Amino acid sequence: MKNSRVAQSFIEPLAHPTDVLAVAFRPDGKQLASTTLNGAVNIWDVEDGEQVGTIDGKRDIAGGRKEGDHITAANNQLSKHFTSVCYSADGALLLAGGRSKFVCIYAVEPQILLKKFQISHNLSLDGILEKLNSKNVTESGLSKNELDAHLDDSEASGRSAGDSLVGAKRAVDPGSRRKNMEVLSKAVLFSPTGRAWAAATTEGLLIYGLDESLAFDPFELDEDITPETITRTLARREYARALVMALHLNEEPLIARCVEGIPIASIPLVAQTLRGEMYLQRLLQLLAKRMERSPHLEFYLQWSLAVLNTHGQTLRDDPSSSTTCLPTLRSLQKSIARHLQDLAKICDDNQFTLSYLKNLSKMQQMQKTQ
């Protein structure tokens, strides 16, 4: 694999032990991830051209025995590898998938597996079962479905052995009928907001989303911070304190109640009292989510404007804060852009309708004068 710099006009090769199957850049362009035929994910520093880490993923992606495999699912790691890889929006996670029934999510910094998802449970697909049915296997270990009527066991064994070579694929006649489709993921990709990811698989497009509404995840929680005390604080018009307490408790309905209970005139003052990356991130997440479905569009636009005017420069100057809040800011931008498109369409329709009515009125007046 070669690292090319167009502006400086030189090429730097990055040596890999086996064939490179997929490449992905981190969103900031300072890091590169590549997957190879041995099932590894290699992490490279773009500036220095040095390898900073390796994730051995062949054990994570292993599983499932195909009809043409001569070895069990527990020992077929050599035939498993990633053919697609993608960074998350903040660059902290890697999503990888390939010729397997699993899609894996890795943490880049500690280089560990966070979660792996089985993309299908359809038993009709090849590669789902961990053990094949013994009645469908011949004495030589070949699957009866893979045998051709005009081939004996020795010829079929040689053909199957050729197909099972690592990285090798036999050309298929386009007119021939395929009996069993193999479970695999052609491509994987994170959403720009980082709250969902998609995989193009044998059974179609799969989309996985993150739902935090069912998770109770407070931080720096005190025994005095309860829904009752937050409600009483909001009733006493201590808006800033009530909002901070609700952000500590991190219950979305409670945060929304505090945000919507603050008058528009007090929004800039309350926004100035919010200090800390965690407060801003959780508040921006709520604003982005509520702006998609809430009828109080102008109210949440005022909140977004106040928060970004007050803390936008801080988020821009601090690299860690900007990276952490980047998915949330993209989600907020997406919501605002969607409302802009909807309103622009309505305004254009109204403008054309008014122009039509104006011209129609002129025509009627001309007919009356004639």
C-alpha cells in the first residue's frame, strides 16, 4: 500500500505482511486503518508513516461453517478477514465487516473489541451454522450439495480444496444457478452523527441505531439530586441550577422539562452558566433530538444559537471537546437543514401561489374594463 501526497509530490509505501483489502482514513486525516488478508486491522500514523497499532480480528470474526469447508467453525480463522472498515465521526471507534456473519466494533486507542453483531440468523444462508448436518456429508468430508454428478470424490475434493485457499475465489458462470448464498457484509459505514451504522449484507441493507432513552447514565450524582428537588428548583425560577441538576441526572424527559420551562429572555444567561464539556454535549444532544420532532422550532433555535454563540469558540479551540461534540453538532446541523428545506419549499409554494393570485386579479380587472 502507498501513501501519496499530491501537494508535496511524493509517495511513501506502507509495508503489510499480506494483501490489503480495505483502507479508511480517520475524519481528521491524521490516522489510517487498513485491513489485510490475515484478519488484522492495522493502524498507521499518516504524518510519520509508522504503524501505531494492530488489532488481531481473525478470532473475533471467526464463526460459521460453510458447506465447502473441510475444517470446523472453531478452526477456520484463516479464511476470515475484513473487507470493509470505517471510522466513527470522532475517530474513537472502528467498524469492520467482511466474509463472516459478524460485524465488529473496536476501540481505536485501547485496541480492544467493544461489540460484535451477528448480521443474520437465516439458516438457509451458507456460513450461519456452526456444525453441518452429518447426513449431508460424504465419507471424505465433502458436502453432498457441493458435489457435481459427473465428478467423482477425488475430483470434487481437488476442486473444493482449490476454492478453500485463503483469498482465492473461483470464477462463476453468470448463467449458472447458485444454490446457497454466503452470509457476508459487502460494506459498513458509520452515520455522520455517530449514533447509527449501516451494513450492506447478503440479505440487504441493515441499519443499527443507538437508543439512549432506556439507559440511566448519570454522572457526578449527589443524593440531593432527585426529580422532586429539580422540579421544586425550577418552580422557584432557579433556572440555571435546575438545568445543571437535570443534566447531572441525565434523564431526557426531565432535561426537556427544564429547558422548555426557561423563558426565552433567560436563555442567554442560562447558557453562559453551563461550563464543562459534559454539560454542553448532553444539552446539544437534547436540542438536536427535540428539534427533529418538537413543534417549538423557534424556541429550540434560540437555545442552539445561545449555546453556540457562548461556547462555540471554546469548542473550536479545544481539540478534545470539538472531537467529542462533533457527532452531536452534525446531528444538530442535520435537523436545522431539514427544517430549512421544508420551510423553503413551503415559502416557494406560497410565493408562486401569491404571484398567481396577483396575476389573476390583474386579468379580472382588465376584463372588467374591457
